[in-house]
Amino acid sequence: MSKVSETWRSPRLGRDVKVVRWGEMGRPVLFFPTAAADAEECERFHITTALSDHLAEGKIKLYSVDSIAGQAWLKEDNSTSYAAQVQNRFDAFVYNELVPAIRTDCRDEQIEIIATGPSIGAFNALAAICRHPDVFSHAICMSGTYDLGKFLDGEPTREYHESSPLHFLPGMAEGPVLERLRERFVLIAHGDGRWEEPSQSWRLADVLGGRRIPNRVDAWGERYDHDWPTWREMLPKYLDELL
């Protein structure tokens, strides 16, 4: 399969960011890595192999981006205030820099994007669709960690609440953003095996359902751990369903 990588200096983040694309044509799928990982993590852990038929048949173009926010607050400073600032800057980068780059690459300025990722990548996929339903049509959230407070030090700040869907969705005002979000779909999948936290998925579903945002929770059972073999099985199945 074809692979193209590009790195640029983001003015919003103040650092270099790598973006990688696999495939030549099809619906754009943006994969957010785990924790503090880089854009090529999904290739090293064989997600691209699991999606080889989708890529070869031109069903999807797979994009991935460095997990800049996770890198900052897991490696540099995990204070709540700093983490929230970086998370919001990362969101601004995704919407104002990465999305236009993907649409230019697809030669379609209106094309909608599917967001996905495992673990903290699921948080970023969720945040992407909840903050920008004008761009993202679906989110496939696998084994998600949706409350980042477990990783951070300090009391939640206003900026933290603005960065976290679990916190800002309950109070989101009625209006165009929420109306559009109610036309979107969030698929929440988790295993019941080692290192999984199914309660996070159900908490998210309760928040989404409370705002009438379409969603579904799929529990995959005890033999599915919080690990790459689970996500390699989940993602092709869900892309087949959504496409």
C-alpha cells in the first residue's frame, strides 16, 4: 500500500507535527494514537495490515497524527492547567490545520471524516466529533479513556472542562453545534478483559444519551483486552458497518 508522510511546524502548537497517510482514495479516516505515541504507531502495531483490504480496494484513506497533547502532558507537565491548554491547542491544530490538509489531499473541500482511536486516542476521536460535528461524521471509540483526570495533577480548570466532552456536553447550549451533533454517531466499543474499564464507556453513553446524541456501546467480552489485537479486530468490522 502507498504511504506518504509530511511534517510541518504548527503555529498553534509551537512544535513540529508529523502526519502520515496510507492509501490512495476513499473515505478519510483519522486515527488518533494512544497516549504519547507518534503518527506511525498504528503501522507498527499492524492496524494498517488489518485494514489492508479496505486500503487496497479504495474504501478508505487512513491518516494518523502525532499525539502531541498526550506527549506534552505525559512527558512534560501533567498539571491540569497545562494539560488542558495543550489539549485545546491540539484541537485547534486538528480543526484549522489537519482537517484542511486532509480535504486538500482528498481534493474535496467538503468531505467528511471518520475519527477513531484506542485508549486516549478514543478520547481524541470523541473530542473531535463533539467539538466539530461540521467536519466529523462518525467516531469509532475503542477501549476509551474518557476522563483524563486520572492522569492529571490538580483541580479541574475551566479550560479543562472545555477540553473534555464528559464535562462540557451536559452543559452545552442548544444551538447549531448540538443540533449537528445529534445527526452524527458515536460508536463506543470495549472489551471486558485485562486493563479494560467498561464503566468509562457506559458513563460516556449516559452523557451522550442525555443530550440525545446517537451512540451505541458494544461489549466484546472477557477475551478482549485493552490491547492491539482487540483494536485490530474492532476497527475493520466497524468501518465495514459505517461505510
